[in-house]
Amino acid sequence: MAELPRLKRLLIEAMAKHLPPSAASLRLLDVRGETSDVLTGFRKDLDVVTAPEQADQWQLEADSVDAVVAYTNSVNDDFLNAAMIVLRPGGRLIVVNPDQDPNDGHVTTLEGAGYTRILVETAAECPLPVGVLMRGEKPHTTNDTLERVQQVAARDSQSVDLTFADLTKFKGRYAHLLIRQMPNKPVWSLEAGEAITWQAAALETPSGTALLVFSSLPQAVAFMQPAVMNGQIKDVNKVGKFSRETAQAWTLPVLLNPALSLLEGLSVAFVNVDADSAEAPDE
């Protein structure tokens, strides 16, 4: 396969930071197959499907992809409407047009097609500004934050094993733990010499202590909020994010995306984890 021209590669690389947060994997529709070779270099969790630019030839179910990505100078109503159909609620459209500059018309076009959380900006500076990057999201079906994360968690869990997991086969970018931090205050407010400790929620199973691990932040929140409100888990004050490589080095058994009902028959425990091994939290 011929190497991409440097400018085209830079423009596609600019799209990578706009991909939505991942769960176990992120299903991406690559229109014309122009972008995925570059984007998979930034995100190993991509589950890529390709489609032609002609939207009437797409053969995808509604609400079935997390992101639609296109490097194209042909954005029309048919394309925008087709992308809206196949995106899941909250899914993201990301388009780079290398031949245009940002203008208010791009915002108006995305708004007219029903997209929200719109961003239009220069695609890249090399050093002169080149192209336009357009981003918009399919609206959520509910304004209730907990209901939204539960919808995402339910969708993600369709392909995730809920028994003891082998993290060497885990394909997500990050694993998440329910953390009890002591003292419960931000790093900037610590006194000189004061250290923080992290303990992760776990369950005492017949086979021993097992970590509660989640493949995405929505999965962790959807489990944590009712568990805390029901008094089944106490003193959890943050969700820790760990790289896949760090998680694969954990020695305890793992319950990946466990069912909330497990809390009814098993005791909750907390085990020490190294706070320094965590990734920076999402902004």
C-alpha cells in the first residue's frame, strides 16, 4: 500500500483526538476507508467497518456505530442524514474537508441535520492553516445522566464476559476500578510529606478475593451509583483508570463488568492498589 502524502496524514491524525471515549471497543465507520490505517495507530480498540461515500449504499443497522469518520470534500444532506441514522445516541461524526476553511455555514449545516455539541475548527496548521474539521454528536434519547450511562453500559456489556476474566485477552484501552482514596482530597491540597493511598473495591468469592473491573467509565458509573445509593458499597470516592498493560499485570482474579446482583450474595472487600500506576483521569 502506497504511503500517504504527509499533509493528508496530518489531517487524518487531527481527527484522532476527537474520537469518543472507548468502552471495550469503539465501532468506527470509515467512509471510503481513507482514515482507519492512520487512526488505528492511535487507538488499538477500534472495530472498523468501511462504507462507500454514497450513503444510499450503506448496509448498517441504525444506532450501530460509535463514530462515523470521513476524509472528504463531499458533505451533503444525504451523507449527514445517513450518519445520523447509524450513529448510536451520543455517537460522534468527525469529518475533515481538506479543501475548505472553517466558516459559520459548517455549523449551520450540522445544526440543520440535527447534530449537537458541534465543533468546527481548522483541521491542521503546517504551519499555515489547512482544511476544516467538523464534529457533531447524535443527541441522547434522555437528559438523565444516570440513565444515559446505563444505556451505554447495557450496550457495551452485550459483548463482555461477566465471569472471571482473562485480561490477557482484554481488547479495551483502559480498565477501571472503584477506588477509595485516603485522604479524600485533591493532590494540590496535600500537606508536605502527606501521601495518598488507594484501595480498590473487590468481592470475596468462594475462589478468593476478586477485583471489580470495568471496561469503560460508563460501566463503572452504572454499577457504582446504585451500589452506593443502596449502601452495598461504601466510601468509594473516585473511579481509577488504568492502562490495559497495567491491568494485565494484576495478580488477583478479575470480575469484568460484574452484575450488580453479585453484591447480594458476596461480601465487599478493599485491596491496596498503586495510585501511581493509574492513568490521568478523563477531562
